[in-house]
Amino acid sequence: GAPPPPAAATPSAPQPPELVSTPARYDAAYLSNPEPPYPPAARVRGEVGTVRLRVRVGADGRPEAVELAQSSGYAQLDRAAENTVRLQWRFVPAQRGGSPVADMVIVPIAFRLQ
């Protein structure tokens, strides 16, 4: 058998395989992340607002760092949200090339009086 003909012009450097990335998630139903408790004094004063937290999610899905990205305008609401996410929440870690990796995600938490 004759050797196969040389391949048509190929790029000089091989291209890396496409790495599919997915961001970290906090909203998957099975995570059962609890809502932060509404601070009673804030409820009495009618304080409402949305806290945005910047969370560094580890490859294991645990929050490694939680910081305030945008205040609700009320320190008590901000603290309640931060403590609950830091201590009780779990995340679906980000994926890169099929492997879990650490990533940042913004988590909005709304406090509304019912």
C-alpha cells in the first residue's frame, strides 16, 4: 500500500481544544439555599431593598469569600444577607473544560415586606 497523501495545508500551530466554560450558579433547585432571616427591627422600620453580594465560589461549591457589591441601603439587611450566604449557601461550581473551578458570581438578595 502506498502511504496516504500529505494533508492539505495545516495551520502551523495546533489549535487548543475549545474549553467550554459555565459560570457558578446559586439558583439550582436542589441546592435549597435558605432566604436570609428578615431582621425584626428592619421589618418594624419597613426597610426593604436588594443586596448584591460578590461571592467567590470554590471548586467544591462552597463560598470562599463574600463581600458587598451593592448595599441595600440598610446595614442590617446587608449583614443578614452576607451571613446567610457565607454560612449556609452552597453553589454549583463553575466548570471549565469539564472540571470544577473557582469563580466569582454576583448574588442579588431582595428583602421585601409581604
